[in-house]
Amino acid sequence: MTTSAHVDTFTIDSLPPVEQLPDVLFDLPELQYPQVLNCAEALLGDTDADRPCLISDGETWSYGQTRET
């Protein structure tokens, strides 16, 4: 297991010993990620710019829109 940028260590401290953890395999090509990952890019990088991302009673913003100031 690699280190994390998270300051709170409760989760990692509460895990069982390494020898009791299951082997988690990520063999599929779509599950191959680098050690350091920009999650926003991985989750939204290929998102269609016209797809709605924020929807309220008054308006809808797409992934391609930016807020005008």
C-alpha cells in the first residue's frame, strides 16, 4: 500500500494487518492508473461538454460551461 496525502490516518490505522488483507487485482486495462492520479481528470476528462453537470430549479450548467463574472 502506498502513502496518502490525507492527514487523517483513522482508516489506515483501523485496517487489519497486511497479511490479513485480500489480494486486490486490477488486471483490466481500464483499471490501470498511475501511482499519482488527478481524480477530476480521470472522472471528468472524457465527459461530453454538453452533458448537464449542475441542475437547479432555475438553471442547468453543462460540463463545458463556465460561470460568467
